[in-house]
Amino acid sequence: MIASTSGRAIPGTEVRVADTDGTPRPPGEVLVRGFTVMRGYDDDPRGTAEANCPDGWLRTGDVGVLDPSGNLRITDRLKDMFIVGGFNAYPAERERRLLTHPHVTEATVIGVPDPRLGEVAKAYVVPRPGSPLTPETLTTWSRHEMANYNIPRSVPFLPSLPRNASGKVLKEELRTRPCPPRKRTRQGAEPPQARPLDPPFTPRPRRLPLRAAAADPPSGWWLTCCSGPAPAGPVRGCPAS
């Protein structure tokens, strides 16, 4: 059996999950209080004040949830969280969803500034070798798999993700990486966006009444392709009167 949680708090230690304003709300920041909790950072009063609450709670910087049995599950890092139009966005949730795509081997998500929503998701993806996957098709797939505020607004492809010696993705390096310039046409206009082909257009035939003559079909008969005066003789394709 593989454990999916970090377990319950040891005796003499309290664990709770709260929002940034201290309101209990999952998922939220993991707070710990007990005799094993540190008193502060050495020669760093500012860091101590940011991490230690006046009532003894330590802000771990981890995001997690507690199940009804008190088991803690770590889901993300608070410093990686970003806010999309007022919604707290956690990258790990989006990364797990992107990794369910059969042509994605690695994925990481960061928040980037947006003039309308404040921040939006940007995903760096490593596709499988030889895969036909494109950023456009992956974005279209995301629209069917995620809520609107979860969808990455840009999906650059990389041969590999930058990692440190312990294998952790260096998201700070990705945040400072400049965006590649967008291709433009000779006139300086943006290239047209890819869109699915429209179904072929099939015009409906015009149906015009036949102006009847003595030798023509009855006046109630309708033609689908004729216009102008009716011919003097029998009309090809019409029954004889």
C-alpha cells in the first residue's frame, strides 16, 4: 500500500489549514504549533516575524488539505500560487491535469502578469519525442479538461525542464525567461490563428414556378433549376402533360 498523505500530527503537535487571512479553508497554508516547532531564524528577525504567528503557529509555506481523520496531504507551495481574476490558482493541480495527456511527459505551470485578470497560467511542456502535439491542440484539449480560469493562456514547448541537483523544477528561472517573439507577416500584421475548417457549403437549389403554356406541364408543377420564359415544347425532366 502506498500512502497518499503525510499522516496525522504527532502527540503534542497541532496542525491546521487556513487561508492567507487565517480563516480555516481547504486547501490552504499548513500551520503547525507545538514543542517541536522552531522559535525563529538565527540573525533574521524579519524572516522570523513572517514565519511565526504571535499565537505560536508556524507558517510552513506549504499548501495542503486535512481529511476528516486528520491526515494531512500536501498539494502545493504557497509561493507558487497566483490569483486569476480573484480565484486562487495552484499550479500543481494544473500540472497533474496536463500530465494526463498521452503526449505530455513533463509539465510545469507558473503565473504571469495579465492586464485584465491580474495573473494567468503559463505552462511549460515537454512533449513525447515524435509526438504530433502542438501548443494549439494542447490548449484546445485544456478547454475541455479544465475550468476557464485554469486554462494556460500560453504553452511553450521545451526539450526539458530546468531542474536543480535534487530534481526540483526551477520555476524562478522560468519566470525570468523572456517570452519568444511572435512571428509576423511582411506587412507587420499578426498571423491568422489556426481554426478548424468549416464544413463545405452546399447551396440549396432555387425553386421557381413554371409559367405554364398550352403544351407545358400543369401550373402547379415546380422546377428546381429553370428561370426565364418557359420553352414552347415539353420540358426535359418534367412529366408530359
